[in-house]
Amino acid sequence: MSKEIIRCGVVGVGRMGRHHARIYAQMPEAELVGVVDADAERRNDITSEWGGRPLETVRELIDLGVQAVTIATPTIHHREAAEQLIEAGVACLIEKPLAATAADASAIAEAAASKGVPLQVGHVVRYDPVMRAIRALGEFQPRHLELHRISPMTFRSVDVGVVLDMMIHDLDLLTMLIGAEPEEIHASAVAVLSDAEDVCNARLTYSSDSLEERCVANVTASRLALKTERKLRIICEDLYVSADFVTRTGTVVRQSANASQLDEIRGRLRAGEDLSSVNYLDLVSFEDLVVEDAEPLLLQAEDFLNSVRTGSRPEIDAEAGRAAVRTAERILEAAGITANA
């Protein structure tokens, strides 16, 4: 039985929005009916390639009878576009971050809840094949995490600083992996090229009643690096995971698979034996992370349209998006930067 064709649109077809338009145009269960962009040449180029009508306003898109829309405008314009679409009963997939401030994020979330309109936030890294492979390892309780997201300046998303532009992805991953928001935050940030921060490091401590053990995360984001890196390390009592999102590779070390070797080493250390000639890497067995090939934006769009079709909760709902923005604001405050700087 074929699925209902959902009439889709995109508001803002810049660097990310153009990919959302492509995805909708290529999905058999979607129809790209129109795109909205202030730049006439850009909107015409997108519709010439992928179909739909080039439009100037969100109102025009609503009048076409659109059912589901991706909002990929600059962050500061998310709330304005979202409120118009939600008021008209149109489901929204809002590119990360949900909004530039926690207050705006709450307003969007509450508007969607009051209208009963599906709302998903575009934290697409959850759909990355590397992240899906990590989640496929099963349940685990992190004790320490290291997250690095750095790249050269691209001069996009400069309406916000690096925390809301880049680090926001990792803040969402932390909430998903740990299941709580941080209790304590220490951070430092530096603005170099733009008015907002371009580099930020944050240390987040999680120790809520819902956690069995205290957890610490060290998160670094920079848009002034000399190369692109996207790395994640997770340390648990019985599991270590190291993943590279750029190369789509990873390594998994399980304590259970190395129990006898570890016991032997402990015994030799207690006995005072000199182990300086021992190669630690020869003592542990590890496995490669099994990463399947997939396009994260397509997986995200499929989840979004499924929630539109069935009324089920999206993978990344409004509360998840709001939690990430709340944590981002707290990091900026800890670094001595106002959220709307």
C-alpha cells in the first residue's frame, strides 16, 4: 500500500535549505510544492532544479496548501517563520538550533503544543551513521565524554556564535546519551573574527538523581581551526568508544572482552613488576565500529514525514531542541557572553 504524498516546502534555501529541497524532491512520499527565500535568484535556481514554485513569503507557501515545511533561515528568523506555519497547522522541521534564545525556543515549542502541530528540530547528527552505530551498541552509562567539533571559518551562520552554530549538535548528543541536562557548567570563549564567540570550551558536570554515577563532558567547538574534525570519545565503566565522524570510523573496547588481561596486569603492577617495556595496545582487544552507509538528512526527513503522517513523536522533538538551547545559553553565561551577543 502506497503512502500518502505529503506536500512539502522549504523556507530559506541557502547552504542547508537547498539540501532539504533536494531531499523532498527525491522522496517518493513527498512533493516539493514551493520554496521561500528573500533572494530571487536563489529561490529560482532551486525550483528550476528540483521543482515547486519560487516564493517570497511564508504566507504564499501556506496558501499553496503545504503540509510540512523545513525552516532553514538564519536562526534569528526561526520564530517568525515557525509561528506563521504553526498557526496555519503546518508541521515544522526547524534546522538547529531551534531558536537563538531559550525564550524563543519555548515560545515555538508552546505554540506547536497548543495547536497539536508536529515539530521536529534538525539535530541531524543523531541520524549520522556513526551515531547510529554507537547507539546500536546498546545501553550504557557514560562516565566521561570528550567531544571535538572544529573547522575553518565558512562565514555561514555568523548571526550566532560557535556555541549555537556548531557546539549545539554536541549538546543535543549529550542530552540524548546521558538523559539529563548538566548541573554545573564551566566555560571559556573567545571572539576573534565575528562579534560573537568563534571558539569555546565547556566542561559540563552531570550528577542528577536520575544518574547512577556522576558524569563529566568536555566539549570544544571552533570555527577558526586549520582543518575539520568531528570526534567523540565515550568512557564508561565497562566500555570505551572512540569515533571519527569525518572518516566514519570508530573503535570499541569492552572490559568484558579484556577481563583476563586486565586482571593479569593489575597483579603484575601490585607485585611491583617493571612494565615499562610492555606495549599497552598489545594487551587489549578491540573491535571496529560497524558503520553503515546512509544519508542523515534523508533519514531525518523520513522520520519527520512519518510523524506528520501518523502523529507519532519525532526523534528530536521540541523539548529536545529547547534543552539544547537552554544548555547553550548557560554555557554562554558561564563564559561571560550574553545569548544574543
